[in-house]
Amino acid sequence: MAGSSASSPQPRSSSAPSYLVAGVLFYGAVGWLLDRWLGTRYLAPVGILLGAGLGTYMMILYMNRLTSDEQSTTRTDNTSDEESE
């Protein structure tokens, strides 16, 4: 791929929504399995809501980390450019 570095791959913002999808699927499945095992009908929706909340939280953390990494890279690039002059 052009423009990508093999030594330090940068995280992509397009992978952030996968946390939301994975959370909903995983906790929804856990809720569904518990519903089947316990004979209830409310744990699957609770699992889906819990997964959506935790997935959103993880997505926000991921995006904050991505933003702070980009800012620190920009600062490092700026200081090295100033030192080379």
C-alpha cells in the first residue's frame, strides 16, 4: 500500500465502529443464551443495550487514542523540522 509504513502501522478510524458492532453481537448473543438457559425473555434486549453502550464507550476511547497519537506525531514532526533548520 502506498503511504503506509510497515514498521509502525497507524490505527484507522474506519475500524472504530467495529467495537459497536462487536459489542452488540457479543452481548446480545450472551443475553440470548442466558434467556434460553434461564427461560426468561428480557436478557437478550438487555445484552444488546449493554453491548451498544460498552461498544460506544470503547469506540470513544479508541478515537481519543487515535486523536492523541496523531497530535503527538504532529508535534514530534514539527519539533524535528525546527531542529533541522
